[in-house]
Amino acid sequence: MFAAYAARIDPAHPLNGLEVGDRPAPEPRPGWSTVNVKAASLNHHDLWSLRGVGLDEDKLPMILGCDAAGVDEDGNEVVLHSVIGQSGYGVGPHERRTILTEKYQGTFAEQVSVPTWNVLPKPAGLSFAEAACLPTAWLTAYRMLFTNAGVRPGDSVLVQGAGGGVATAAIVLGRAAGLKVFATSRDEAKRKRAVELGAVDALPAGARLPHRVDAVIETVGAATWSHSIKALRPGGTLVISGATSGDRPSHAELTRVFFLELRIVGSTMGTKDELEDLLAFCANTGVRPVVDEVLPLDRAREGFERLEAGDQFGKIVLTV
């Protein structure tokens, strides 16, 4: 079957390891379902995999892609939960949880096999491309906002780095949930788009906010860390799920953290229950993922290049 996969690991130049071509189709196994992929979305996780983060060389070649929507063996339209390892559901009792492509072949292919437990019904109102955006970036944003930050309607939130998949999702979800959302970006066009999506204001990176916020959604890391800490009200919460600019900030702001009793919460992906809630949220409110570009699978390299350059606003989707 046709697929986009990691053939080599190259930490400095990750796209050198990306190949597009034929790979073996998944074989049937008890407790697992084979899904015919209709759409799959790119994540920074895919670039990190090509750098060898979370993907060992002995697992190569590895089909990339965490997220997908498609049609199962019974003809049902479905969405995949990307976290594999719920004990008793297609895996053994001692297997640690992994994300697709760390141990099991991914979704950038004509077919993918996952535990049947990981297959959820796709709401009829969402297209395959829209649904394929939800299981990683949008689920991450949903968990960051509503589980780990614990914000409520009327609260204020700062979203760092408008334009990325998680940041864009946080703006849209926050607006739909009645939050007062601020956003930052170095790019003026992205700041304008953020306001169009529902941010009350979008400022240049590092700019002073009109007031301190209840929570910060942080995916950028080192470049914005100090600003994120300074933007919080006393007792506020910073939730971090990524560090695209690096994971070693020059100023940790520890004095401010303990003096103002700030909370710093790490967040990764989300649960199957949270994905079900997110799917229902989108279906019931009309909220839809922001799709930057849709490309056929044979043009996967173009999507990876755009993601690596940081030019996108929203999600890049590959269709089969």
C-alpha cells in the first residue's frame, strides 16, 4: 500500500529521512481493526519522530502519522484515538502507553491497524479532513484548557504562538466556551487571523497584556516561558504541552512562581473519554478545526516542509 514513512533518522535535517512509497498492508490480529484512511493530519510529533525522538532506529521503517479519520471494516465512518496501550484492549497488561508511530505503524497510509477500543464513531457533521485534526492537537488543547487549566466561562487565557495546531485549537475552543482569549505571534498576519477566530486581542510575542490572565496555554517553550510566567495572575496556571523553541528557558522565573503561588502543569494528549467529549462539543456547537491546507498523500513532503518552516495557520491534512 502507498504510505509516507520514516526510513532514516536525522536529528539535524529530519526531512532527509522521509520517504513516500509502498509499504506492507497491516495484517489482521485479534482485538484490532483495520481502517481505510480517508484523511490524516500532520503534527510536530511527526517531525520529532524523524529526528529520532520517541522513535528508535530498530523500529524503522515506520509509517508516520498519529491522527486519522476513515472507514472501518464494517463500513462505519470513524475517528482514531492515537494513544495505544489501554490494558486488555488489544495489548498486554504490561505494555506502556505509546502514541502511534512510536511502536506501531501510523496513519499516513492507505490503511492503518489499531486496537478496536481506539476506534470512535465520526460525527456526521464533520468531514473526514476536519475529524482527522482532532485526536492530537485539538485533543491536547481541549485537555489543557478544561482538564488541566480548569478554566470556566468568563476566565481569561493567554495562548502563546498563534498559528500552530494546538494554539489555534485553544483559541477556537476557548472562544466557544466563553473564555476571554488573548494570543501572541511574531507574525502580523497570524495575529489578525487569531482575532478573526475569536481572540479578543492578539499581540506581538512578549508584549504586555492589558491585564494578567487566569491561565496560559504554552506550546512554544523557551522563547515565551518568561512572558508566560509574568502574564499570570497570582494563583494562575500555566499548562505546557510542547517546547517547539527549546526546553531550556534562560529565565525560569522561580521566585515569581513560588511568591505568587503559580501552578505549572504538564499536559500530553488526552484520554479516549476526552476525545469523545471533544467530538460531541464540535458536533453540538458547530465548532470546526481550522485547516490550513489539504494535500494528497503523495505530496506529503510539501506538508512536512510547510510544518517545519512554521508557515501554516491551523492544521495540514493529507488525504488518501
